[in-house]
Amino acid sequence: MERPFLQSALRELQVFLRSPRFWATFGAVVLIFWVTGPYGTSQRLAAVPRLGFWLVLHAVAWGIAIVTIVVVNTLFAHRIPSLFGRMALGTLIAGVPVGLATEAISLLTFGGTITPSVLAESIATGLLLSALFCGLTFMTMSSKQAQALSPAPAREERAEVLLLRRLKPENRGAILHLTVADHYTEVTTSRGRELILLRFSDALEELGPTPGLSVHRSHFVADAHVEKLLRGDGRLTILLKDGREIPVSRSRAEAVRARWGRG
């Protein structure tokens, strides 16, 4: 898988894991199963072992379901416009591994024999459990989670410049320029300049809706910081509003001229 896909999926997964609503829903479901003791667990297990059984089973099942939903959502974000539709597809795909995983936990706890009919029943149960988990998650999802699971173009209008969180409060202003400085990235904003321990490629991914261009493998320039384009010795450079000159790589020259005028 490509790195942007993995990063997008991990960001969406983090939204779930950091959500109090998600954990509250998970805890409530585990509590209900523990108290009611369905599938004969109230007769076969004492209170404490029964709590452990349902806690492990739900943790595994919810983990599989949520990871599957996030992966499916990332893969089909631009093909299936409905968030509910993508979650429904994720539910169907997650049903098989959820069923097999829960059956394995049951066999380890209570023993038994694996037969085709048992496997078929487990998969059917997995589909029901996966649908339950996904439905509860969808109903209790906060607006922030729904926004995070929306396709990227729909999020861009509200996107946050995450890079600013890494800066000192006094330097948090409009991003003007990024440049590589050894293992650091130098960030210039409308309020100051600061070195942060972050790879340049990662810094670019945290720019959010900042309008500008990556003009060189070591430089990003925001629209607001461009004074004019310069040409000398056959090389194109950008004169910034603070007086610095930034080189433009040959592969980016045409894009730079198209955006900021011919140099």
C-alpha cells in the first residue's frame, strides 16, 4: 500500500480511538452482554470470568470491524459518496473475520469441535455482530468523526493547519515558507520563524488548506509570500517578500510560472 493511503487510514483510526463516545458505546455494550449473559454464558461462567470473556470478545470483534471500516472507507471514499454506504460495505467484509475470531475465542473458552455448520453459523453471527457494532458506531459518531470519514475534497474546506500545533504559540500565524534544515524543517509564518524536528515531507502533509506550491525538494512557498519571479543564468528563482531568493527546480518551473506569472 502507498504511504498516503496508510497515513489517511491511520488518521481516521485515531479519530475513533480518541473519541469518548466510541469508548462509552463500547463500554455500554460490554456491560449489557456481561449482565445479561447471552448464549448461555450466564450459566457457564461466573461473573468475573464472564466479564473477561465478553471484554476480550468485543475488543477483538470491534477492532476487526473498525479497522475494516476505516480501510474500506479510505479505498472507496471517492467511489461511494455515502458514508453509510461505505460503512455497510465494511460491515459485510468484516463479517467473516469477526465471525471466525469470535468462534475461536468461544472454542478456546468452552471447547468444542469445528464443523462446516459451526463455521457457517459463526460467519452469520459475525455478520450480525459486525452490523451491530457498525450501526452503534454510526449512530454515536460525533460530527468530528463523520467529517474525518468524509472524502478528502469535502474536508478540505474545513481542514486545519496541523503544522501550527507544533509551533510555539507566539509563532502561530499564516504559513509563508517551509525549508529543509538537516533533519529539521524551518517554518516561516506571518509571526516568526522556527525550527521543528519533522521531516519536510511530513510537514507538507500538515499544511492543510494553505495555498502555495512545493517549488523545490527543499522548499514550499505560500502564495502570500511571493514577491516576484526572477531569472538569472538560465535558472528560475522566487523573490520572497522578506528579501530571500528561493530556487525553483526544473520539474516545477512550469507550475510556478503558471501560478505566479512568467519569469
